[in-house]
Amino acid sequence: MTTTTTEKRDVQKLQRAIVDGLEDVKAQEIKVFDTAHLSPLFERVVIASGTSNRQTKALSASVIDAVREAGFPKPRVEGEANGEWIIVDCGQAVVHIMQPNFRTYYQLEELWGEKPVRLKLGAEKPAAPSKLAPKAAAKKAADKEQPVNLRRSSAAKKGVAEAFPSKAQLKKQEAAAKPAAKKAATKTASPAAKRVAAKTAAPKPVKTVVVGAPAKKTAAKKVAAKPAARKPAAKKAPARKA
């Protein structure tokens, strides 16, 4: 493998790390330009925008961390105090993080943008080989424990529902408890209590009384009951003597 090929791969790796660091903090309008033919000091110029001082500072910090994690030396930073235009010098690549008004005014694309580099934005970061095995094992363990966790969560939800029932559940419980309470009362009640309950439950029929009718009937009965008065027998006239 020649030295040129190695340097090219290093530049591509550094370029990818810078872009990943910018994407992590939502940088806007990321553009990469090949400047090897313009300057012997660096081979890439990366330009990105941040909407505020806070975001530009966060973008520079994210680029520094991504470059160091990729195995490159710590970059040098300029302009971080005000955050309007921050330059991150990564050696073979220089990153310009600017606010939109500064980017529009200075037009760095016209100065360095003769050869734009095609780059897939939003590409997934390659995982380190040493970290793949632990992650896969942790994923398998999580998949195995998932049913148990689901059962635990469902049991916990059930316990919470039982401890704090809703209004609809309370109404159902009351409706179900009423027939059971009636059955229990009828079973435990004594025969005397049952008779009393039956008497009190069944109202007696009310007789309708017509005013004057009973008096006439009773008077008729009394008249019928009295025997007929006997007439006194006629006295016989005494016989005359001859």
C-alpha cells in the first residue's frame, strides 16, 4: 500500500468524522471542498452554519470530540469566544462554523469551492469492532428478558388498577355487590323475620265502604228477625140464661 493511498484514506476518515460531529448538533448547509490543488497546508475545507452563538460553540465542541474519537490529534480552535465565526483546524482539514449572516457576507464557497466533494449526509457511523460483540450480547439478553419485563409491567399495571379503581369499575363493583348482599340477607334471616318481612312487604287489600248501605241492610235484618206480633184472642160473649 503506497503512502498516497494511506493519506487519502486518512483524509476521508477525517472528513467523515468532521461531518458526523456537525450532524450530531444539527448543523445547517454542510459543504465539503477539495483544496489540495489550492493549498499545500490542508486538503479539505468544510463549511457549516449555526443559528446562534450557543449552537456554533456546540458544533465546534462536537467536531473536536468526533475527531479525537476517530484517532486524530486534538484540533486547534479560533473564534470560540464570540461564536460568530469559529475555525477548527484539524490538520488536513479546516472547518469553518459560521452564523448565516457572516457566511453570506464572506462567501467562502467562492474562495474554496472550485472542487466540491460529494458526501452522503446522514450516513450511519461505523461501529468499532471491539464494541460490536458486547452490544450484540446485551441486545440478546434484553430480548430474552423482554417477556419477563412485560409480565412485570402488566402485573404492576394490574396492581395499580386494583388499588385505584376508576368510577366505571366502582359502579360495576356496586352493581355486582347488591344481588350478593340480598342473597346473603335472605339466607341468614330467621323464619320469623321472613314472615315479618313478607307481611310488611305484601300490603293488605283495602275494603271500600259505601256510606248508608250497611245501615239499610242491618235494619232490614232486624225487621226480618222480629217475630210477628200475636193478636189478642177475641173474648167470647157469655151465654145468656133462659
